[in-house]
Amino acid sequence: MIMRPRRDYVSALVRAGQYAQALAVLEGTTQPATPDARWLNLIGACRGEQGDKIDARRDFEAALALGSDAARINLAKLADLAPLH
């Protein structure tokens, strides 16, 4: 799991539309040893907003497999090419 202060920081960057910065923080963070739906959904949103729809879909599908409702919503948005959050 992403440590709460870092997750809050990344979430704030995403809300501000700073996807490149958020992605840099996430990619600089070691992926949790146990799959984490929040981490996968955040990194998927950043990748999707930067145009990497293939990797975003992979991240959302992995988060969805962990029961993430946010990933389900983002997968639908990805299909519609709507903004991801």
C-alpha cells in the first residue's frame, strides 16, 4: 500500500491535472509487494491521461480484479475517452 502522505500527494497532483508529476512519483515508488488497487488505479489514471491507454487498461483491469469500483468507472471512461479520475 502507498503510504498515506504520498498517496494524498499523488491524489492532489491528479486532481490538479499534474499527471506527469504524479506518474513520476508513482513510478519512483516501489510497487507494493501485495497488489494494491489504489496504487494500480492511480497509476492507470496517470498513464491514461498521458495517452498510454494500453498500460492504463492493464492497470485498471488489475485493480478491478482486486474489487476496485474506481477502476470499473475508469475502465468505462477509458472506453469513452473521457477524462480519468
